[in-house]
Amino acid sequence: GADGAGKTTLIRTAAGLIVPTEGSVTVLGLDSVVDTIEIQSRVGYMPQKFGLYQDLTVKENMDLYADLQGVPSSQRKDRYGRLLRMTGLEPYTRRMAGALSGGMKQKLGLVCTLVHEPRVLFLDEPTNGVDPVSRREFWAILGELRQRITVVVATPSLDEADRCDHVAFMVDGRIPVVDTPRGLRD
């Protein structure tokens, strides 16, 4: 959908962060109003401007988000290793987040969102303002992720929507059509 269509509001509602003014949203069989805490423990949400701490290193940001999500220390080493390899951030664990490029910051935001191994990942315009190479790398990572978890991406970009299995067009807070990218083109 275009800017202002309601994409962010829908994603934030599905992630249990805001209460809908009407209707309801169910995620993993859970009601987004009644089961907010349970939903938040099972989903990952990465807003357009992810809240990285610029004065912390990559690893310190990961530790902070792991602490917030209750990830046991005993599970962190292996989990961090997988996430850092997947995103190509392994060589940068000691770098301050503020010194990372825009694309690397987005990857770190993704790592922090995935640190608790969510079953559903909500991404709100994750490649907005990212250079073309980083954008391509980010979508390659999402291609890997979607083999294991459900990934929901809000985007105004038709070429990004074309990379998805299903597309829901959003206009003025409503979804008039849902189909595969090929079905929509046909």
C-alpha cells in the first residue's frame, strides 16, 4: 500500500502493540487484544526505525534484546553465531552500532528482532532508505528466513511485494484484494 494506507497500524495491531478501533486480529490463533503478552513472546516486530542503541556494540545490542526477551545465557552463543553468519555481521560484533552503515544497521535490527526465535516476523518497510546492494542482501536473508518462519512485510514497493508468496493490497485501511503476485499480475 501507499504511504498512509494503514500498513503500520495493521502490523502494530497484529504484533499486539496497539488496540484496534474496530474489528479484530488473530495471530497464531491468539487474539491481539486479549492475548497481547503471549503474542509478543511469539512474534518479532521490526519497525521502520528500529531502536538500536548507537553507543552500544553489535554484541551489546544483541545482549540487550536477548535480556529483554528472556533468552537464557546458555542459548545465546549458538543462536548469536547463526544470526551473525546469516546476516554477515560476524566480523562486526565489537563495532559500535552508530558506526554501522544503514544496511548493516537494518541487519542488526533484524538480528535483535530474531534473537528470541519468533514464529512470525513482522517487518515494517525494512529496506526503506537502504542502498540497493544492502536491500538485495536483506531480501536474500528474508528468503532464507521464510523457509522456517512466517514473514510479513509492509512495503509500498511493488517489486518487493513481487518477492512474496501472497500480497494484500491496502487502501485507506482496507484490504480489497489478496492474491499471489502472479495472480495479481494476471
